[in-house]
Amino acid sequence: MAVNAKNKRKLIYNGQLFYWYVRKNQDGIPRLHIISDNKKVNLDRPLFDAEVTVVREYVVKQLDDYYSR
């Protein structure tokens, strides 16, 4: 089953489709969520700086860090 893409941004990384979005947790702290289309990868990362806009390059860096482990 695929991910609900409503209100999420798409990203192709190494030929695989990912969706990402930013939401605040229960404490009001913004978190970056990255989900693969097949839901095998589900990352929940804190933002480096809550005042800076998240851009595609930041999401790609997070995926690079995840896959380099």
C-alpha cells in the first residue's frame, strides 16, 4: 500500500520515491518526516534550526546519512 501523498512533497532519491513533510510533535518542536513509497524507510528527524526553511538538499543529506550507515 502506498503512502497518502496529500500535503507531502515528493523526492526521487537513487531511483526510489520518497515523501517528506515537517510537523510539530506533541511538545511543539518541528520534526522532519521522510517516508519511502513502500513504507520500508520511515525517518523522523529533528530539524537543525527550527527557524530555517527545509529544502530539498537538506532532505537529500538526511537520506545520504541514513544510507551511509
